[in-house]
Amino acid sequence: MNILDPLLNKITMYKLVAFGLGIISVLGIILAAAGRISMDPSTMVLSLALLAVSSFVTEFIFSKIWRRPLNTESWAITTFIIFLIFPAPKSGLEVVITLLVGGLASSSKYLIAWKGKHIFNPAALAVAVVGILNLQITTWWVGSAALWLVTLIFGLLVVRKIRKFTLLFAFVGTALILQLITFLVDGTLSPTIIQSVLIASPLIFLSTIMLTEPATMPPRRFQQVIFGVIIAILYVEAWKIGPLTIYPEVALLLGNIYAFVISPKFKVEMRLKEIQKISDRVMNYVFIPTERFNFIAGQYMEWTLDHVTLDFRGNRRSFTIASSPTEETVQLGVKFYNPSSTFKYTLSNMKPGDTIYASQLAGNFVLKGNERKKLVFIAGGIGVTPFRSMVKYVTDTQLAADIVVIYAVGDPSEFAYLEEFKQAEKYGVKLARVVTSPKTTEDGYLHAQVNAELISQLVPDYNDRFFYISGPNVMVDATRAQLSSIGVPRARIKKDHFSGY
């Protein structure tokens, strides 16, 4: 993945989904024109246009009414998903229904929400409602055998980008086992049936694209496994409960209810208090939330800015919270590059009092559960942010810890949060500063690469410790390989990749 990940890191998850769905949609129309898909390409184009107009206009209007930033990719993703699972209109009434579906999906993000967080997958909710009302039934034509390969490739790229293979395996594994058992019991198992289940069904699209929507999945890994298993059971069994048949979209909605019950339920407005300059390229943003919320040291949130000029990367990013749950403010450590994305350009020009919105609290890269263990934190550059949260939590709660922090940067001016690490020393936190660039006249830190030799030198008892690694993907993967080379088991390594921001 050394070639793939740097490419994926150049685009945000939402942009990847939007562009990928667009490619599948266009390919679907081309295949229909070539007779490979049994649909009229002209009505497909009409369907796509109707959905785009109704989704965008509805979302634009509601974003103004609710005074929230318009997520630039959201309406496009909603449009494409509905287009790929809903039949194209063949009459005037069906044109109206298509417009209704697009508007219902976009409006549900605001109307069926709790504290700004929508509860259901918008596309699934809209098509399920018109299905329950017997207005139109979904076809899931994206599950055509003609599209399976491109859908699988794109879907796996999305799953790799957001690193949700555990969720994918939980759903697909459960679904396939249940279906195999059913076919064996019924005596209908055959190569044709297996092929149909794998490449001519909603399975690929549902599991890689719709199931993995961040806003409506649980925040923690073990919860995501349960989420995947629940939806797989509902998807395979397709029970009929009174007038309700559990089609794939209904299975997903029922899973969304479970996710909502166990997930943090808020979108919070943050007002900028100050920007603390660490170096020419690294800044620490200090925000005051309009309402307090609970989180675990090391978790991240999705941050949305208004008035961001459209570019390839959109107006949303995921950032780890650098502050501790014990603090009144919420802090973000951000590194800027030249040229910056329009998101970071807008962020860099924020003034005290300006606002940003945060939601979708999630993450398994947390201190909780390992507080009493002997730990090693390895940070690459701005990957230090979750460790700042954790060591500040250690200090504020006066926790007796045993933590070695190996903090590596290329430029010594970019060391951040050194005061917080110093304050944590009396509670058992030891900091080793490492500079990977050629040696300069400054001292107080090590000139080295973070490799097996350095880790063994700084942490002689590494066999007794659990390791946390945070930083760019290349650094995280390389460091894990170094740990494996000296015998550290995979089960004692936690990783926090940057998925591109």
C-alpha cells in the first residue's frame, strides 16, 4: 500500500466517494446505452438531473434556514447513491416521485436529526419511505453483474481510505455465512447462486459505500462489528413484518437506529478564542464550544468550515482533539503546507470570534483501558496531537502513569506542546525529542531515525510495553514494521493514521 496510500491521502474521503460514485453512474449510463444494463439511458440521464436539482436545492435552502455550512459534497453523494439504487422515471408521476426522493433525502439531514446530527442514512431513508408508501420500489441496479468489478474496486478504495475493513468483514462474513447455510438447508447451493450473491446483488455497494457512512455508523470498532452483524442478519433474512419488508435499505436504517442509540449525539459550534503559533507551519487553535460535550482522550471529530472556496478537497476535515476532556477549551494542532487547500487557507485566516462546526466524534486510538499499562507513544510531526490530549489528561487527573514518548520531527522548531509534556513528567511521562533532519548546532534532542535500534535504546523494556503510533501513513506503517522486527506483537500496537486532511 506504499503507492496507494499517498495517492488516497491527496483527496478527502467525501471527495473520493463523490467522484467514485460519479464514475460508476456515468459508466452505468454507458453500459445501458450498450445494452449491458436493461435500462433506458435517456431516462437515466433525466433521473440523475432531477435528483441533482432536488437534492442540491433542498440542502441549500435548509442550510440557510438552519444557518449551517453547506457541505459541498453531501448533496452530490446523496444524488448519486439514490440514482444507483432507484429506478429511472418512466412517467410524469414518476418524475414527481424522483424529485420527492431527492428532496426528502436532503431535508432528512436537518429534519430527522438530534442536535444537528442526522440519524439515518439520507438516501436509504428517502427510498425506503417511498417504498413503504408503495410509490416506487428500489431496484439496486448498481448491483448488476456488469458493474460489480468497478464497484468493488472503488468500494475497497473507500474502505482503505477510512480503514474500516473490520466493519466490512463483519458484515460480509456474516452475510455470506448465513446465505451459505440457507442454500445448504434448502438444497439450492450452486455456482450460479454463489455468483449471483457475490456480484449480482446489493452486497458490494451496500457494504463498501452505504454501510461505511461516518455520520450514521457507531464510533468505536467493537460497536461497528455489532453494527455490521445486525445489518447483515437483516439483509439476508429479509423478514416481512406486517406491511414492512426488510429490503437492504430498511436493514441499513434499522442498523442506524442501533448506531444512534450508542453514539454521541451532537454537532457543536466552536468559537475561536486564539491561535497559538508554534512555528511558521504549525499552529494550535483554541476554541470555546457553545456547549460542553464528553469525549475520550485521543478521539477525533469532523470539522466543517463555512465560506470555503470550492476545491478538490471540500470544506470538511477530520482532526484529532488535542485538548484533554478535563479542559474547558477544545484545541486543534494543525500543520500547513504550501500551497494550502482552500479549507486550510480559510482556517489560517480565522479571527477570534469566528466559528467552525464539529461533529461525528469517533476513534479507537484512546488512552482509556490502558491507563495502568506500560506504554510507549511514538509521534511523527503533528501526529503528536492525540498524545497531547492523553498526557494532559494524565496530569489533570494525577494519574500514576508509565509512558515513554518518542516525538520525532524534521524541523526542531516544530516541536509542539513541550510544556504539557514537561508538566506530566512527575506523573511518569518521559519525553525523548528526536530530529530526523541533518544535525544542527542545537542540542537537547537526538539526531536519528525512528527505527528498531532507536526504540530499543530508548525503551529497553519494550517487550513489556504497549505501543501507540500516530503520524502520516508512511511513518506509521514503517514504525510498525520496525516494531515487528524486534518482536513486538501486532496486538500490542495501536495505530492512528492520517487519512488525508
